[in-house]
Amino acid sequence: MVEAIQTFKQKSIRTVYNVKKSENELSTAWGLESRMEGTRWKEGDVRNSTSSSNGRLNTIRCILGENYVSNRSLHWTEVLNPSEHYGLTDDHQDALHAVLLRNRDLNGDNIVQPNEIRWYLAAIDQLVDLYIGEYALDDASRLYPQNPADRDYQTYWHYTSSSADGDHSWVLWAEECAALGNYDGSHNTVGGQYAYRCIRNLGIGLDDPNVEPTPLIPKVTQAELDDTYLIDVSNLSEKARRLSYEASSLPTHNDLSPYNRPYAKFRVAANDADYPTPSIDVAALNRWSWKGVQDWRWYQTASITPSGYRVPNLRELLIMGTRLPDDAWQTYEGQWRLYKHKSKAMYMTYTSFSRGTYDGDGSISGKNGGFRFNAQDHSIGATSSDADGGYVRGVKDEQ
């Protein structure tokens, strides 16, 4: 007699958190799917989102509306198309509703309810954190897998998020590591089809979507007594951190190098310590430019101030851009007659771009060196001939 045996295999949830910490030290976290299951979709309507870090709250608000607690109007059968593998009905074919493919109607009433949305669309800071912690993940789980088959053989691989940027979502360009920008600058490049990542909270209740897991990297709410900013990265997996303490400038490196990782703690110089000191030259009405800016190559050999600080690597600058308070970035002003122009500055990294045309493989054309962060709109991307030049906010490892 032959007996048939059926087995079911479920892939484990991945995480970029420091699993060596005890439950007392790190009681909650979030994890992700082993890879993006299914196809890319158009972005969803995320205008109801309110957070750059709380993807679950964003997802619930955007799917069920601001009155999500009492809204009982959306039915599972309106969204899911059971006749197709990972199928959605015509009116719901977008990345926002694709997260419901990972969730279930737990009580069988066919009504989508907040506590049934356990897998959710990543917020933009969570996507950034996936890049910051990517060496804690296997290749297929990373935002830009090296195997082209894991990204549909596409060079340009953009992620939509549950965080709103005006009428659209914040977008991450994975082919540029973790470049951040808006939908208008992205959708033509990818034909309006976006990759997305589903996240799930771990060790936290479902009743209140406003409650977030322990931050991977806590936000800094105010400066230290000496006006500097201390950033703690110890919740991040050791695999994704630089374990060597560096007391001076980092060695020359690109984004693939271990030197493009943060140390467990690092200090950021005060908001009046930008180097060189930025200033705005206003030549006429609506004609202005930054004075004293230097391109990425110049900073490869520059000695910056304050003494003891260095040019940050890419991951450090991403952390600074997503964790420091807005007043950590000074606003500069220039004037011509009665016309004034105000803006926050742009900041350079030390890290070079491995896919660029300068010391890279050239697979991404037009990118000539490293990376630049715009503190005015919080975008970041690889430098190019028409988007190069800025200042530096120094950092140093903290023991």
C-alpha cells in the first residue's frame, strides 16, 4: 500500500534587526518577505498616509480610509481575484491592494478589517532601512538583487511606498542603492510599474496601528549639549554594520564596500558646522546659486572641519537624512535688492557609485561619481554632470 504525503513549506520572515540582542533589549521589531512575491504593479493611492516610518498605519488608512475603525465597506471578494495566481480585480490592481494577497479574512465575514491587515506596504523609511541593513539579508531578499532574474531582468528597479509625497508616493530607486525621489521623476523610467515590499510587525499587538515597533535606528529629536547629534545604530544587525572603529577618514571605497556601513554609534557635527560654509548668491529676481560648492571628487582628498570629523559614507548620510530633526539642517539666505531666497543645502558622501561611469561598471549611464543629499526636499541620488556639487556635514565614529 502506498500512502500519499503532502508537505507545505513556508519561507521564514527575514529581518535586518540585531537578533543577538535579548528580548529585554529589543522586544519588538519588523520583518519582511523573503522576496517580492508576484509581479510589479502601479502605485496605489496613498494620499491618506501620515508617516514616513509607520507602514502599517499608512496602509490601513489608505485602504480603509481615515475612519478605518468603523469602515466595513470593503470586501475581500472585491479585491482578490481567485482565478489568477496573485490576482487582483480590475479596480484594485496596484501595490497598495497587493498587500491583501498576503493577508487573510480571519473571521470569515468577507469584510476587510484593520486587525486583518498584518502584512503591509513598507513606508519610505522602512525601504531605506532595508538598504541600510541589506547585508543581514540573502541576495534575493535585497532591494536590488544581483541576479537579474530576481528583478525581471530590469536595470531600473523602483519601489513604491506607503508614504505620500504630495499626490503620489515616495519612490526609492534601487539601482542607485537607495536614491529617494518623487513619482514624477520615476514613472516614465519604469513604465508606471513598481516593485514593492511587504512588511510585518513582530512582537507587537494589532489593536492600535499608531503603535510602532522598536525603531531600527531611533530618530534623534534634539541636539546634545554641545549641539552635535548622536545616532545609535546598535539595533541593526551586526552583519550590516562596520565593526572596525575608524578614527580618521575612511579608505577609498564604493557602495559595495564594508566601509559603506555605519559603526554602532556615530556623531554628527552641529548644524552650524557645514563645510565649506554655505552661502547663496542672488544675481537677480529668481536667479540664484550656491557659492563655494565642491563636487564629489574634490571631497575625496579634502580635509574638512570640525577637526576630527570626516565625510560620511552613503549609509551614514541616508541615516542622517531620515533620522535627524529638520532643524539639524540649517536654512541659508541670499538677497538681491528686496528679493530674498532661502533654502537648505546639499550634502555629499565619500562613497563612490559602483554602477556609475567613474570608477564603476557604467551600467547606469550619466552617473559620474558618488551621491548627494538635498536637505530641502530630502531627496538623495547618485551624482551626475548636472547634479553634482554640495557641502559636507562631518561625522565621526563614537565608542
